[in-house]
Amino acid sequence: AAVATVGAHAADFPVKDKVVSIVVPFAAGGPTDRVARDLAEALRKPLGATVVVENAAGAGGTIGANKVAKAQPDGHTVLLHHIGMSTQPALYRNLPYKTMDDFEFLGMVNDVPMTVIGRSTLPANNFAELRTWMNANKGKVNLANAGLGAASHLCGLMFMEAMQFDMTTVPYKGTGPAMTDLLGGQVDLMCDQTTNTSGQIEAKKVKAFAVTTAKRLSTPALKDLPTLQEVGMKNFEVTIWHGMYAPKGTPAATVKKLNDALKVALKDPEFIKKQEGLGAIVVTDKRLEPAEHKKFVAAEIAKWGPVIKKAGVYAD
Ligand code: MLT
């Protein structure tokens, strides 16, 4: 009976009438949440289950990641996270989970460019004017982010380093709430993903100064923005990759079902249209394979660790 039960348990995913929760480790309304909601929609059919998004924000995304690391390994709780998975090991010296050991890697989702934006009342209409304004306001410029380990934190760090200019950082539980304050003029600048900024830029509710990719973007609202390399920041390049994870110990058959469903979802024309409309590039390469996803994250940890250490920033 025991063997039969184990066998049944491993193959018994999804459990009938049990939801699959995609945990987003940031507040609702931000770019990670945006990707998760579009993905939940596209996963419903291939998974044959109700898929919901659960926001578990805080500590730069580590609270939500830990929640999944410690969840039942039954496939019904998965994590959607981004490049923060590769910066947190260097930032958090007491991280409550081991990134490479405590998760099953389910495959990657997309790559999202970032934009440097400012409040609409900033007296600067291009990067040169922004630089002038910043130099005239040394010690008074602030930058919003989603906490240490967030993509907006990493980009902000690289931006300050490249500008050789210190800013006060204002952390939020996500760049959704941060955007609210930027729109209200409470903060000056933010480096955030196009999945959250392209609509506001198009509606001219924020000022846009540059993009963080090596090449200019093609989406109409963003195509005229210079890259940070064009405005003098050598080798500045960061795009925010997103991947899906399950707790370590999730049965291989369940990991396969989740990965198969992810591959179907990423080919869903609706999902692709939504994501590409926001400047995101849906993954189609080998990073869709769990083993390649895991290798990619290990390489990213090795890449970003020294950048974080050089900045001398620690979260704890
Ligand atoms: C980040 O900066 O990591 C994300 O924008 C956080 C979020 O999705 O709110």
C-alpha cells in the first residue's frame, strides 16, 4: 500500500479542486506581479487547475522566496522570482534558504528591460538635463526601489556607481507602491522594468531618461530613449530575467508537469502579446529546461556576487 500511495502521490498533481498558487515576493501592482498574473492566466488550461497569485512581500523578495522554500513540495505552491534570486546570496548573509539547494528549478519565463524614470515635475527632459539637475542637487536626490535584492535596487546601485553620485534610496514593498509615490512626486527617480513603466511613460505621467539594455528598445513609447551606454555609462547592461521555482523535494513527475505546462503557457499568443506589449521578451531558448535554468542562476550568482560585494552593501 505504501508503495502504491507514494506512486499515487507523486503522480497526483494537480490535486482535484486544489488551487496552484504562484507566490510573488513583492507587492501587488508591480512588474513581478504583472508577469505572474499573465502567467497564471496562461497556465490554467495546460495545468488543468485554478491558478492564483499570492503576494508575499518584504525584505527585497526574500520573505516570499522563503515561504516557497518551506512550502509543501506538492506542486501547489510555486515561486515566480527574478534576478533577485542571484543577488540575494551576496546581499543577505543570513538568508533563510540556500538558493541552489532549496528549490526545484521549473524553467525561465522572460527577460525584461529597465528604464530610468523620474517624477513628472523634475526640471529635466533628457539625460543631459537630468545629470545637470542631479549635480545641482547633490545630497538631495532620492531613488525609490523595492528593497535590497530587488531588481530596482540592483539597477539603482549600478546607476549610482556609474554616475559616481550618491542618492538616498527609499525602499518599498514593490515598485507598484513605489510608482504611486513617484506619480505623486514624493520621490525623484526610479530604475524599474518596462512591464511597470511603459504605460506611465506612454501616458506621460513620468519622465523617461534612458533604458538599461545594450540596444534601444523597439516598443513605440520607448524607442526614442537612449541606452545608458549611449549617455556615457560604459558596459551598463541589465535586463531582469524571471523564473519559476518549487520547493526542493517536489516529485520529478510534478516538476515535469509544471515545466510542460510552462512551455505551453509561454507559447500562448495571448501571453506573448501581453508581455511583448510591455517590452518583455518571452524565453524560447534552452533556459526553459530546468537543468539549464539551474545552471543559468548559478552563473548569475557568480556574476552579481562581486558587483554586490564591491558596492559593500549588505541587507543584514
Ligand atoms: C523589483 O524591483 O525587484 C521589482 O520591480 C519588484 C516588484 O515587482 O515590485
